[in-house]
Amino acid sequence: MSTPENRDPRDPGAQLTPEEYAEQQRRAAEAAERRRQWEAQQAAAAAQQQGGYGYPQQQQQPQQQQQLTPEQQAAQHQAAQQQAAQQQAAEQQRRAAEAEMRRQQWEAQQAAEQQAAAQQAAQQAAQQQAAAEQAAAEQAAAQQAAQQQAVAQQQAAAAQHAEEQRQLRARYQEEQRRAEEAEARRRQWEDQQRQQQAAAQQQYAQPPQQPQPQPQQAPPQAAFQGGVPAQGDFSGGAGHVQQQAAPEPVTSTTMTYAPAPEVGSGRPTHRALPDEPEANDDDFAEFEEEFSHAGYGLRGPRRRRHVLPKKSLGSLGVNVGDDGVVIGVDPQGMPAVLDVLRPKPLEVVVVGSMWTAQIIALRTAAVGARIAVESVRPQAWAPMAQAAGGGLQCVAVYEPRQLAAQGASVASPVLVVRDLGAQPGRSQLAPMPWQSTLTVVPFLGPRAPRLLTRADVIGLQSVSPQEAEVIGRVLRLPEQLTQTLPTLSDATMLWIAGGKHQYVMVQPTEPETGLLGGPRRMD
């Protein structure tokens, strides 16, 4: 568009605004009026010069007036006026036509510029739409690739889990087979023992035969069969029967026992240790009587059996406790255990410091779990990640929204730690068995009610009175318990799960203190 500085006002094709066009019309009218006055002056001067014969016009005027009648003069004056009016009307028409032409040109130029601007805007809109469509297509492709990757990871995790389950089933079936084989061998051995006992009893039940006279022969030695000496008095109806060697029954196995080894021969002697109290023989009298009659095989070497006396049973004890991660001690001084790794997903929320989350993650890694940390401050987790695992890579630190599927299983459980500030978003990982999530927040944010109500286990360090009021209202805690939250020390926490609460004091070990420092509420 032309500007007043570089525009020629005499150019009829130049673009003018309505104000400039009106100003130009006014100036043109003034110029035409000055031109008309100048022409009138020139006509009057020419008329004076043509007065005739060198006389002044004042002298000829009376003569001309004398020659024209008043009617003629009036008609002449009227004709002159009509001619001047016609000339003025023609001039106005010419000027109006020029103005109309300039207006039409200006409107055409404005329409052309508007059309060009509209076309340029349409081109820009089309380019923006094409760029938006390309960005949307790229985003959709990225999302599809991410979904495919997630599906592939889930499928790989599922395949790994299936393979582990198959191996477990195969191992279980192998153990079952071995147990069945052992049971079959035990039953076979019991059948053989019963057959031997039946054969021995059948042989002893037969009537004795008359002895054949032998010239001065020493009595035969007693033969052992079935654990009972074949000697004694058997009544066959009359007379005394001398000792006879019983015929050997037909069996499939002959069991023999070697004499007891001497002390110091390098073989176990089943003797009591020096610090083991000697048992009284009276304690084994009942045991000896029970297992000394027929049917229990040959008598073996005379050695003391590993049997605990009845009076010593009360001293036996087995420590049985909860299974999980020790997070501190309770008010009674007993270890407080948190079952972090479960066959089903677990949500844990800690309102406190990163130090507490690192203690829990470090101890969870010590029991064999993998730790995946999603944090806005990965440099603060780097020392713990490098020191954990004793050289093994069991702790991995990720930037926000960079955490992928971990493939948790019964053989490789995972603890996901989310350190994303006071307003953590929803996790991108789908809940899986043997995968627990620990979310640590420094203080309560706008999403605190939803975060607390969704959690399975909640750990609280010292909070402000306002935060304590919000926690008590959301979790429906007693008034006395709510009032104690702002007074907790840095090492004391309140754990809430399933409507129950427990105070726990965290006691870091010396290596944990050297790596992470002492207990603290703020990092």
C-alpha cells in the first residue's frame, strides 16, 4: 500500500483513503475556482484592449450601451449566465467522473489487496493444518511405537513368567516323581520285611523233628534269623527238644551288619560331643524295650541313639516372625517388618524425606529385589544406586516419564520408587504381581486426598498442624493421634495400614549412616 510520503497526488491511479480523497477534491475545487477567476480577469483585460480606435473602454461603453436595448442587454446577460452555468456544470461532471473513476480504482485495489491477503491467510492456514496433521501423525506413530514396545515388554515378561512357572512345575513334578519312587522303595522294603517275618513265624510254628543221634557232638551254635535267636524250649506235645538250627528261609535279600568301628578310625561313631550332656540310660529303656522284640531285624552295633530325653523338650524353641523388610523397631523394642513384596500389587505412600525412601529401597534390595527409581532429582539417588547390591546392578534411576515395564516375577520382584515432588502424576506402569510402588512426597499437595485414599500402606513423618488436620480428616484418625503428628522426631514414623496404626523408630546401621547420613525430615 502506498504511503503519503511516496505517493504522487497527481496520479489518478494512486491509492487514496477517503479522507485524502476528500482533501484532494477540495483542493481541486479551489484550483478550479482560482482558474475561473483568472480566466475572467483575462477576458476583461482583452475586452478593454479591444475597445476600438484607441479609445478607452469607458468611452466606448456608453456607445455600446447606446447601441443595445435593455431587453437585448438582459438577454445577452442571461445567455452569458447560461453559458457560464453550462460550463460550470460540464466542469463539475468532468470532476465527478474523474472522482468516480479514482474511487472505483481505489475500491478495485482494496479488493485485490483483500483477496491477496485472504489467499495468503488461506495458504498459511493450510500450511499450519498440514504441519498439525504431520505432528499428529508423528505423535500417533510415536504412541503406537511406545504401545508396541510396552506390549512387547509385557509379552516378554509374560513369557519369562510362563517359563519360570513351567520350570517350577517341572521341578515340582520331578520332586513328586522322586517322592513317589522313594515311597515305592519304602513300601517294597516293608513288603520284604513282612515276608521275612511271615517266613520266620511260619518256620517256627512247624512241629519239631526228632533229633538224630550223633556221637558226642557239641551242641550247635544258635542261628539268628529275623532278629530272634532260634533256641529255647518248644513244646511239641511230649519231651524235651534240644537246640536245632532252623533252616534258612528263602528270601530275596540277606541283611548283615558290620561291627562298630573303633574310635579314631575316621568313621562316625555317634558318640556324644564333649559339650553335649550324657543322657541317662533310663530315658531309653522304653525305646529299647519297644524295638527289641521279633520283627525289627537283626540287632546292630551297640551304640547310643540320637534321641532327645523327655525332660529336654521344653528347652527347644524356633524363632518365627513376619516376612518382609525391617523398617525399624516398635515401642516395645521388637523389629517392625513391612511386607513390601507380595504376589499382588502394593501401593505405599511416604509423606516424608527422600532419606526414608532410600532406607526402605536399600533394605528391599538387600532381600533380593530390584529397585527402579523415577525421580526429578536423579543425581541425589546416584550414590545409593552405585553402592547398593555389592557391585551388582540392582538399582536403576530414570528421568520422569522414562520408566518402562520392569518384568516383575516371583523370582525377580521389583520395587518402583516414585520421587516426583508434592504432585506426582499417575504412574505409567500397569499394576503387576510382585511389583510394589513406593511414592514419596515432601508435603501434601492438592492431590493428597486421592493419593492417601488409594494407598494400601501409609508412612508419616512429622507434618505441620494443617497437614495433620487434612490427614486426620481423610484417613479418619482419632483426634489424639492427629495431634501427635506435628510432634514426631526425625527418626519416628507413624505407619497406617488396614485401619491400624503403629509407631516405628528408624534405626540406620553404620553402613547406611555412612552412605545416607542420619535421620532427617527434609532433604
